[in-house]
Amino acid sequence: MGQDVKLDDVAREAGVSIATASRALSGASRVSPETVRHVTEVARRLGYRVDKIARAMRAGTTRTAGMVVPIIANPFFAELVGAVEGELHKHDFELLLADSQADVEQEAKRLNTLVERRVDGIFVVSQDSRSATAVELVQRSVPIVQVDRSIARIDADFVGIDNEMGVAMVLRHLAELGARSVVLVSADDANSVGRSRRRAFQRVSAELGLSVREPVIGAFDVDTGSRAAGVLLERGELPDAVVTGSDLIAFGVIAALREAGREVPGDVLVTGYDGNAMSGLYSPPLTTVHQPLGVIAREAVMFLMERLKEPGLPPRRMEVRPELIVRRSTDGAPPRSAPDAAAAVDPARPGCHPGAPASGGRTRGR
Amino acid sequence: MGQDVKLDDVAREAGVSIATASRALSGASRVSPETVRHVTEVARRLGYRVDKIARAMRAGTTRTAGMVVPIIANPFFAELVGAVEGELHKHDFELLLADSQADVEQEAKRLNTLVERRVDGIFVVSQDSRSATAVELVQRSVPIVQVDRSIARIDADFVGIDNEMGVAMVLRHLAELGARSVVLVSADDANSVGRSRRRAFQRVSAELGLSVREPVIGAFDVDTGSRAAGVLLERGELPDAVVTGSDLIAFGVIAALREAGREVPGDVLVTGYDGNAMSGLYSPPLTTVHQPLGVIAREAVMFLMERLKEPGLPPRRMEVRPELIVRRSTDGAPPRSAPDAAAAVDPARPGCHPGAPASGGRTRGR
DNA sequence: TTGTACGCGTTATCAC
DNA sequence: GTGATAACGCGTACAA
């Protein structure tokens, strides 16, 4: 560990002072060109590498950000982490990853550790409202950017998707297809994502005059989907469409329905949410609300960078515009619907066009 | 950033020296119990947090490991990263994540950065043999643990799956079902995983007397699967079974075949590799070779920990035993096979039993 | 048992 | 343009 060559060695070997060596390499200022060349050459020859720990010690900044996610193995968070890491790298930042295991106490501990590591900022996909105390505390030491999920009490930057808009896109699409009865299968109200998707579903389906069945509520995982399929089948007649809160739920629903001999979209339409890589590959390919994670990551990192430059900045919120991707799981009119059901849709409302490119719309405020 | 309370503050407030405060908190030795209580209390009240950068500076160890993967968004690597992170956490280590974007130059840079960050060890899922120079260089500064993929020239610890065994399990399973003709769709020989799977396929299928079609070679991704399906269809008659090198390839194959009106397992059997979370959820559920990532991660971390304790240790290799998971994608005998084809299988060979729990078998040497 | 003082490797400040 | 030196916050050898 200590066998590495340090600046001191380079300086001695190059016959200059340690200060000159530092300046020559940092490309800072006031060093004669030939000294620079010489020192650089010596450094290269000796295989010198800065000790960024020492540099951080001196500079008071680590050029490292932390990121806490509920569970990295979830493809959605994996993609998100990948996007954030890539974006950070453009700014010459490193990423310290922490998996909270979907546990609030773990989350609190991991946040604390990140502060101890002196990260310059933390991206957090928080668990639920119980995360508030820990986040609030940590926020006093280091800038926080909430990603995907936001906690009401927390006055920190936030970047996520416009959940309401996504749900609205799905419901309008279904209504246009002639669906009359719909059911929601999603997560509970513990975090902002589940909450806003559920509320949007209630509001928009009412606006569209759809017949709403009792929702099946659980988590954003496959099991919730399979369980929901069981519940729906027990109730007897299936609704025209099942609107789910995540692609994983949709996979669970479809797989379980198929086990029971029901086909999608033949017997019932199903939609997902998130638009992960598997959604287009599934059978049937899934109609879903795609989240432009690249945009979300870019904006989240931008928020942090701007805050580092200007710490006094007021907290900002951004909700990125989602994109509806129409695929086979909602192909064709629902089986039992009257052909004129589509008349219930207000034609004046622009809705969304499947092929339209997603542009990250910015919403400021708060 | 500098507004945080430091040890000095705690010491002053507690009315003791900085050394005593340090000892009291580190729980080291030789401190009166009541001093410990007092200092601890003051620290808590002031909200003191150690500066682990400073501690690392002093201790010469960061308690941080780096991990370089080709692409974190790939569910397989995501799960692997998650498992490693969790395992590291048990040892009070943090994880610095680096995505090499499947690019050798990026990989080299990221490895270097990790060294500069003074990580105590690096887990690397290397790109291919071109990664050798960078890894070799970096290895002189910090312990390396190769995970999943191994580079021949590199004399570092390695933990991965027993690729040959996995392929053998699949082929015996297919042979037992009566498959006579098989084709491989997998990645090229650039990295050890693709290489050993392909070689094992050749060897074992010959041993089993299977009729082998010209393989379709690409990468471990979905596109390779779709493309392969096209190739197979163009060739005319499908083989009895398609053996793929990854679940993603299998998804691609199945989806494309279905587009063309062919069914799995009705028209052809298909197997995957990796056993990721989606494999059981797909339609049809995928027969696949499951990699116990928990075991792999645990052993990889163990390797590092042991090496940190005892740097002189000779490099070790471990190949973890995979587990065949039989599902519907290979349900039933292949359509065109003679019923007695299964006789080609040597019944004395233990093969693998679907329900058998995977135990991480250790192989040492090198 | 506790306190003093030094060093970890780097960079910035101040003299020359 | 270059060199000497202080400082970042902590842990510990040594002294008391």
C-alpha cells in the first residue's frame, strides 16, 4: 500500500522542489514549460499516481457522490444507477453505491456512512416517509438530491417522472381503444410514486368516465402482480383493462393469467410502467410508460453540480415527461366493449402519440 | 463542508485531550469507563462524525473496494454488484462503482482512478484479453479479484461459475428429453465465459453423440438472440433444441421465433444461462443454468479479505457449481425426435437433478 | 490513565 | 519561476 511512488519521490528524482512538482503536474500556473515536460516525464517513468485521498484531505472535496437505492438488483434502479454513474463520470466524479435493502434503518446507516466518507453529495431513492428524519439530518452536512421518490417534508432537490401524466397517458390510450372498465394493480401509498400513481388513476379514470373496479394494492414487484391476477379471477368477470404500477407487476399479472388460461390482450388488456428493457421483449410485448432515465440522471447530476457551485440555491423540483409506448399487450379493442365506447374520450384532448419523442419538460417551483 | 464538528471540538467540549477523545470513541484501550461515557455523550450531543478521509489518510486504508463491470444496466451484473455490495458491507467496506461501458479504454481509466482513490481492492469483470495490460499494471498497486470472467495472463484471484458444468447439465438434460440435433447461440471467444461455454458445448455435445448445427455467435445480448432466430429460420428445418449462452439471448430467440409463428417448446426447445429473475417469469418460463451470485459474491469478498490480511497469498481460483433449473421452455420431447433417442444418454452419469440445491464447490489451484 | 506532538500526501500561500 | 512551509483531521508513539 505504501510502496507507491509519491510526489516527493518525483520531485527528488526530477531535482525540483515538491511544490514545483505539484504545480508542474496539476498544470496550475507559473512553471517553465521545460520543467513541466521534465517532471511529467519523470512522473510517468516512475509510475506516479496522485493520492486522491490526500488531495481530498487538502481540498475539502472528494469529487465523490453517494447513491442510496432500495435494491440495486431491481432492473429499474440498476438502470438508474448506471445512468447516474455515467453522468457523474462526465464531471469527473466517482460513485459510492449503497443498497438500503428496502429497509429504513439500513438506509439511515448508509446515509450516515456516506457523510463520514465526505461525499460531496448524495442521490437518494428514499424508502418512504419514515426516511424523512435521517434524510433531514444528513442534509445538514451534505447536499441531497432526491431521485424518483420524494418525501413531502424534505426541502431538497428532487428529480423524478411526472407520475400523474404517465397514468393519464395510459388511461386515455385505453379509453380510446374502447375500454370501459379498468382496475389498478400498484403499490401502496407508502412512497410518493405509489401514491401519485394511485391518485392519478382515481382522478383521471373518473374524468374519463371509466368504470373503476376495486384496486389491488401491494408493492412494485412481481408477486403483487401474480397475487392480483388471482384476486381478479376470483371476482369473476375480468375488467377490460388492468393498469399496473410497474412492468414487474404487469409481468406477474400476465404470467398468472396465462397460467389460468386467460390471454393478453385477447381476454384483457394490460399495461405496465417504467419501460424497462424487458418490456418490449416480453410476450406479449408490453404497453408501458417509459421513463427517460438518461434525462432524469442528467438533471439530477446537474442539480448537484449547480448546488455545489452555489450552495445557497433554493431547493428545486423537476418532473420529467414520460413517454407512452404502445405495444401488443393493448393491441385491439377490449373484447366485451361496445364499439362506440371510444366516444367517451374527449377528442380535443391531445393525449399522447406513440411515436412522439420524449422531451424532458422542466417544472420548477417549491 | 468544513462546518462539521471535529474531534477537536468534542475534546474541548468534554474537557479532555484530543487523544483521549479519539481513544474513547475508537473504543481502543486504556480509557476510564466514565471518560468513555462522557466523551461519547458529548460527541453524540454535538453530532460528531469521524472524517473517514482523514482516518484513511492516517491509516493507509480506505475500507473501500472498487468494482468495474461492463455495464451495470445488465440485470446479471446488477445482481452481481448488489451481492458484492451487500457482502462488503458485512465487512464494513464501501463500494466504489465503475461502469466500463464495455470499452477497454474506459476500463483502463476506471481501474486507474480506483487506484488513485486508494481503494483497498478491486473486483473486476473484465472486458476481454485486451484488458490484460491495464489489469496487470494496476495489480501492482492493489489486490485484484477477477469475477465472472478471467484473463489467462493474469495471476490474480478469480471467482466465477463452472461454465463447462453448466453447459454439460443443459446438454444432458436435452439429450435425456430425446433431443438429437442442437445448435449453440452464444457470445464469441473474446472473454473466458463465451470461450468456455462454446468449447464445453462442442466437447459435450460430441460426447453425447448429438448432431451439432453451425453455431450462431455474437454477444450475450438480446439482439444476438433475435438475429440468431432469423439465421436458424433461414436455414430451413429447426434443430430440436437451441442452447443459448445467456437468458437475454434466449429471450431474443424466443421472441423472434414467436414473431415468425414458431412456438417454444412446441416447435423447438430453448435453454438460457444465468438464471436471472426474469427467466422464471418469461413466457414460456425458461429452462436455464442458474448462477448462485450470492455464493460467488461471498467468495470473491472472502478472497479479498484474506488477501488483505495476508498479502503473500498465492492467487486462487474458484469455480462455483451452477444449478440447472428446468422449466417449460424444454417441457416435453422435441417434436421430430425418435422416441428412443434418449438411449444415447449414459444413465450412469449423475447429471443434474432439477431440485438439487446448489452448493458452492471449491476448486483450488493455479 | 491522559496529554503532546508528529506524520499521512497534497496543495496553497508566502517569500525569494 | 521556484522553494520552503503550513494546513486538512485523525491516530498513535512517546512522555508524563
